Amino acid sequence: MLYTIALLVLLALTIWFTWAYLRERKYRKKPFYSLSEIGWRTTSPPPLDQRTHSIAMVGDIGKNGSVEDDPLMQAVQSWINEAGENSTILLLGDNVYPTGLPPVESFRHPAAIQKLDYQLSLFQNYRGKVIYLSGNHDWNKGRQDGYSFVLRQEKYIIEKLQDNNAYLPRGGTLGPVTWEINDQLLILVINTQWWVQAGFKPLEKKPGEAYRISRDFYPALQALLEENKHRFIVLAAHHPLYSNALHGGKFTVKQHLFPLTFINKRALIPLPLAGSLFRLYRKYMGMHEDMSYPPYRKFRRRLLRILHQYNSIFYVAGHDHNLQYFQVKGNHYAVSGSGSKTNFVAKGGKASFAHENKGFMVLDQYKDGTIWLRVIEPALTLGEEPILAFQKCIYPAPVAPTLRAEAK
């Protein structure tokens, strides 16, 4: 009797996993649009000559190739050619995989320099502003010696671009740091890696301006938001506050059944019970870079408590290797972390848009006061025009309905 019950349970689980896998496979690579965004192609921004500023937000570009052979790099180059001098590009961290910029004596140093040089070659004739942020990989994947890694990368980028403000916040500090665009538009940069980093990390707002305790960061940020609440604020970081992907506790059916694929994609050893336990651990306890990891969760909760007091904030991050956009309580939250890698992203939830694809996001400001969001993805063939995957006027922003639907 027990044997029959066990067999029936195993059969039921097999059928369910097969159905879930086939359904996931059918929709996985397709873009998701919420019900309110399905008609996005019917709206258009003002003409290009009415644009006053453009901000590109490119995350996790650290495994990129050269402009000649990398479609994403070509898409960024296309934006640079279009945007002109009234523009800013934010590199949202994880600028070099796998461990940032190692010491000169490391065997990984030449490859890391090459990746940075590929990126920096984009900006040789660029007349706009370049701002690099640091991510967990830039801090040697959060290890004890990560501080020296981020300082080394910062020094290299600043020297190459001949700009002391090309890497923010400076010196591995917390921020927030402001970068003025115009009367309507302001960029704030914060160092979210600080909250999960092991080893030394300077307890400073900026070099020479120390915090008494780390919690002083929150009133400092709130004071800036209050002072500039009449403006549209782009708050740039590395770690997301909303995510339907890995660091937000979302996994594929394959990862559920074959947990060793987290280590090696070819490790197809079925361990369903271990996979389920690992999934629960990542969702509710978290590894160092997951939203559920206690220090990350605490930071996220406190930060959202502040942001929910204001409107017209666009919080953009990388970290998860996909493209996501959320509109929550009058503010906007984006993940633009697929500069060189892609990972699974779940559909639905609070998301207005999600796609497991390489690409980046752009905010365009126009003379009529509107601000438009664009999602740009690389062309399917080298040399062709990049693809517009989504666009929306987000300022002033309409109230998004709660219904959700998957794009067919």
C-alpha cells in the first residue's frame, strides 16, 4: 500500500515538473508586459530635437567583448552616437568578471584590463558624462580583500578617463553622492555593496567626511531627497530593491531539480529534495548577495521606508542579469543588469516589464517636461540597428493598474 502511494506521489510530481518545465520553456525567452503596458507600441515620445538629456543605464558589463564583435557594445555605441554631449552613461557595477581588477602579479590581471579597455574605448570621443559604480564582483566577490580591488579599479578608470568623478562614490565610501543634470533632473549614487561586504569598508559619506555610525547614511539620503523632492531623481545603485530573478528568490524548474547547475551548467545530477531545500534557503535566508540575506534585507527595508515617502524617484540597479521594470507607490524600480550575461527572470508579480535578454535602459528628458523610459536590446545580427523592446512616459507617471498578463 505504501509502495503504491509513493509511486503515485512520484508520478504526480513527475507530471507536475514536466508541465512546469514545458510552460516555463515556452515563455522564458519572451518579453513580459503587464496588462497596462501591452499597448506600449502605440505611444511615441516627442521628436529627437526636443530631447534635453539622455541617461543610459548599463549594468554588469564585465564579461563584454570588443565593439567590433559584441552586439551589446554596438548597441551602447549606437546610443552614444545618438545622445551627443547632453547625456550621461551609468555603469551599474560588476564592471569586470569574475573578481574585479586583481593585482598586477595575478594571472587574471591582463584579461581584466582588456575588458575595461573594451568599455573605455567606447568613450574616447564621447562628450557626455561617464559614471562607474562598483558591484560585488568589483569588490573581489565580497571577500575580505575586496577594498583594495575596488580602489585599483577606480584608479585605473579615473586615470583613463581623466575625470576624478568618473567613479562614484569615491574610495569605496557609502554615499549618497549627487551629480547635477539640470533643474528638473538629478542623479544620486549610492554604494549598496558596502552593506554586504566583508572586510574593511570605509565608514564615510565621501572621502574625508566620516559617518559616526552606518545608520547615519539613511538621514543623509533622506535629507537629499527632501531637498530635491521637486525634481525627478535617478537613484543609481548595484543591488535591486525589487526583482523577479535569482537574487529575488526566483528559480527555474531545472535549478529546482538539478541544484548543482548553480556551480556548473552541465552538472545534471537530479537532487530534487536538495534542490528544494536550497531554493528555500536562497529565498528566505539568502547568500551574501541575495535580497533575503539579513543585512541586505535590513538595508532594503529601511531604504524602501524612505523612498515610499516620495514620488518621482527612479531607482536603477544591476546585479540580476536581465531587464525588469516595476512601478510601486509612485516610484520606479528597474533592473538593468544584462550588459554581458543573462539569467532567468520570472513573469508577473509587481513587474510591468521583464525580459531575459541582453540590453540596457535609457531615460530621455524632453523640453515639454516629460521623461521617457526606453529598453534597448542589441540587434540580432552584428551591424544592424538595436531593438526597442519597451518604452513608456514615466514622468508624469500614470497610476498602473494591478492586473497582469503575459505577452503571447
